[in-house]
Amino acid sequence: MPQLDTVHIDAPFGGGFLDSAANLDRYRTLLDLAAQAALSPEESRSFIQHVVRDLRD
């Protein structure tokens, strides 16, 4: 992922920008954790197919 120098955050009560080095480091850490927890494309398809089958039953 390219280095981020500014991040725009949207929230229910407004938005804001992160541009300090400390905040950007925390944001990169969150992105890395999300990427590690994410399913692979094949696992995602299988999971969605499983949910669809369960909803049809």
C-alpha cells in the first residue's frame, strides 16, 4: 500500500482528516489488522454462498 499522508474519516456525526504522523501510523496499523483478519476471495465466496443457503432454508 502506498504511504498515506492524509486520510479522510467519515463518521455519523461528521468527518475529519488525519494528517499527523502518529495518527497515520495508528490508521496504517488498523488497515494492516483488517487485512490480516479478512477472508481470501475464495473464502469470501464460500462464506456468502453458505449464508445464502442458510437464508433460503
